Amino acid sequence: MKIISLILAFIMSLFGFTPAFQPVDAYTQAEWYALVADEFNLTYDLEDDNNYDIAEDDEYFEVIQACHDWNVIVGEYDADADATNFVVAKSLAAAAGLEGIKDADDDAAFDVAVDAGIVTVSFNFFGKVKEAAIAKVDANAALKAAGLAYLNSLTDVDNEGSITTDEGEELGLESLALVENAAGLTLQTADGDVIDEEEIAYLDYEGHVNPFEQPETAGINQQSILEKIDISFSIGDLDVSAAVKDGGFDVSVGGPINGVYVEKAYEVRNFDLYTKFEGRLDENEVTKSYIYLDYDLKDSTEITGSYDWSLDEIETPEGTNDVDFFTRVTENMEFVKGSDSEIEVFSVDVAIPNCPAITIGITAKLVISFDGRVELVVTSREHKGVEIIDNKVRLISDSEAGDSSLEMEARVEVVLGLYVDISIVSIVLVDAGIEVGIGVHVTVYMTGGADNYHLDIPYDFLFDMNFTVPNAENMTFSANIKVYGIVTISVGENSDILEPLGLCKTWSICNEGNATFIDETFELKAPDAA
């Protein structure tokens, strides 16, 4: 029997089959396409009259529409069928936009993924094994490799480009310059001929720049970024400062706001911006475009103080005792309120090397919302941006976490917003807003007999208040702490090209609901009883 089993296994391996007694733990096609859509942030548009025929109440409806829009679906979709080597290889090659995948036939598409090292090909008696189910562990490795290949492809750019006028004349961007005169910025050739922006029919450029590496020469019209980003100013009681430092920049804010003292600092290092635009301006057609930011981020927050004082200014509902804390809470009154602040720190314009006609606008803002006290430091490597291919838009978002330290008794959300736009003359081609930060949420729970209270307040309120809690000796107190990432990316808010195409979008990628990385509950000492 052993000899027969070995012979049977050998024959089956020749045909690329796996013996029944060695099943492959594979993803279904539905599960696999959901992973791909999530990894590559694929989007879909129900209004484009090019939707996949699948029931709208299907749990994978959005996934399949997105994969269909981005040409990721391989052959005929079968939700329950195993994901095979071929399905994994071709779908990843398409999602990652690997070179050579466009218009490739099945065999060529498979080879593109193999040559890129995304999938490993095996052979049987008839050649490459394509239709065998691929194990989950191998599919996961392929997904990770494809994601890395995609990010690497965004950085494979040179500082070059050209425009084509509506008369068919092609001009290299390195020979053009932006010149400021009485009429404003104009695009001129080396001979001084002015090219009206309305004459630009087709634009093709790519570029890479870190304006903070050589800040003394990175500005346009001889304006140094070093001079523009070495500033300090005050807004009310808040002191704000920003300066170019070591291939990046520092931003900080400090001062009292509504009873608490805030010190907030961001350190951005190794800042690289990669960008590309290919499309027809005369027809509002974007063939391929992206803005991709890659930088190291250190986020430091210190907030001290309490909002206890705010309760003293709230009138107690008629008929209640002013020491009846729980009555005041359950009346749904707004107390212990925080503050929201948006501060524009700096705004600069830089030129892409060798393409002075293409300018980059960078604006940094601090957006702060808080209650209570926090001390928090988080470091990370951020990969953020947006990409547009054939008038379809998707986001680029990846983050590699570093060290962190935390001590807090509060709720706080603070983000650094970087808003980038790419322009030629006065035409904003593509723009992206990227807000990255940290949120901390402390919730207090009080339980006594049949009474349960769930309060979103700084828990120091329970101990520092100037009145007592009724029946505290019969209650238990605990607090839950959540720390979560905040990432929001928007595209097209200021673009003259993207708005008519309906490509203005905003994604809330990370928030308290889906990006909590610390979630702890601990017991509290009960406050004094009434």
C-alpha cells in the first residue's frame, strides 16, 4: 500500500495536483481580493457604468467592485474557489502596477509577478504550476512583497519632464522657467517666449526633492526656505515655532489653553517627496499621477492641568443638590470641555530640480483637540500620499512604528497636517492633505449595586474636585485607557484638474475605532464619600 500511495502522489505531483491527504490551507477568491483591496487601498465608482455583476447585498460587493475597477480580478470571479498561484500573481501584478503588466496576456502577467520576486514558481511535468491552490502563508508573503514593490516603484523617478502645446510642439521642462513680472508668474522659454498656461495640452513629468536638505537653494525666485522656516510667533497665549533641521523641520507649540498647559512638538526628518503627473490638461485626463511623502516622525505631547474648575461655573438643575455629582452627569450637561485649535505654522513653495517650471507648495498645520493631561512620545516612519491612474484615485499609506512612551490622565488628539500641491504656473495639478497624529482616550467606569456610570472625562476630576461623591463607599471605580493612531488623507481640495473629474476624496484611515494600539483598564481609588 505504501508503494501504491507513493506512486499515486508522484503521478499527481506531475500534474500539479496536491494529494487529498495533504490539503492546502488557501484563501478563497473572495478573501484574497479583500486582502488585495485593503493592502493597495483600491477604490470604486458605482457611477462609471463599468461595474462587476454581483449582488449589492453581497458582503464582498465593495471589494469586488474596487478590484474590478483597478483590473485586479483574474478571469471569472468565483467567491468560494481557492486562490491559485495564477490568481495571486496576476492580481498582485495589476494592483502594484508593475512595469509590463498593462495589456499583458495571462502568461506574460504571471511572468511579470515571478520576475519581480512576488511569487515563486514551481514546475511539474507540463511546465509552470499556475492553477494549484497557494497556501495562505505563501499568499501573505506574496502580498507583502507586492506592497513593497509598489512603494519602491513610486521612488523610481528622475527629475525630468516635458510639455506639449496645443499646436503639437514638445518642450523639455529643464529649458523652461517661471518668471515673475507685473502680470504675475509666467512660463518662459530660454529665448524669453511666454507660453500661456491655456496652451499646455499635455504634461509629463516626474521628480524627487527634499527641500530641507539644501534649504538655502530650495526656494523659487531666490527665496530661501531656511529664511522662511526659522520663525517664532504667538497666537494669544500660545507660542509657536518652526525651523529647518537636519534634512527636515521642527514644529512646536506651547502655552495655556482653557485651564491646561500644552507643549507639543513634531520632529520631521529624512523628508522625501516623490511626484509624477502624466495627462492631458486640455481634456482633464489624468493617465498617472501621484504625490508620495516618505519621512521619519517623532511626536511629543505634554499637556498638564485639569478641567475640574469648569464644573463650578455650571448651574445645577432646579430641584437637585449641588453636591449630587451623578445627577449633574446624568442630566447630559456639557462639562469638562476641551479646546480645538488649528494653527498654520508655515507655507513654502519650492521647485523640483531640473524642472523649475514645476513648483511644490508645502503647508504645515497643527490641529489640537484635548481634555486633561498627557505625556506621550511616539516615533514612526511614515509613507503617505495619493495616486491617480486613468482618472481613478487611491491613497498611499503605510507606517512603521518605532519607540513610544506614555503617561496620561486625559483625552487628547493632536495631528500634524502636511498639505502639498503640485503646480505649473497657476494651475494646481494635484494636491494632497496628510494629517498624522495620536489620540488618547480615558474613560471612567463607576459601578454600585444596580447603578453603572460610564463617563468620558479626565479621571483626575474624581479626586481633585471641591465637593464629594454621594455613596462613594458603595461604589467601585476603574479607568480604561486607549491610545490610537490618527491618519487622514485628502486629495483634490485645491486642484483645478481633479475637481471637475470628481476625484476630491478624503479617507479617515486610522481612528479610535480601528487603530487602537494600547487598551488598558485599571482600578482607581474611590474619592471621598458624601
